[in-house]
Amino acid sequence: MLLAGEWVTAWLAMSITFLVGLLGVTGLGWYVLHEDSINRASEDTGEAESQEGGH
């Protein structure tokens, strides 16, 4: 019972740590997928322009 305060603060600190990590991984994943979709869209546009110019 005497250590209950220490366990609560440790649990809270670890919860915040994992939450920050989860948000970081989620944000990084979203950024990578978002940039990938932009790159794929620009590649499709570039291929379409090169095919039109070649004919």
C-alpha cells in the first residue's frame, strides 16, 4: 500500500510514453503513405505526357 503512489506515477508515465510513440508511428506512417500517393500521381502524369509526346 505504501508504494501505490509510485506505481500510479510509473503507470501514468509509461502510458504517456506509449501514447507518444503510437502517435509518432501513426503520424510517420500517414506521412509516408501520403507522400507515396503524391509521388505515384506525379509519376502517372509524367508517363502520360511522355507517351503523348512519343506518338
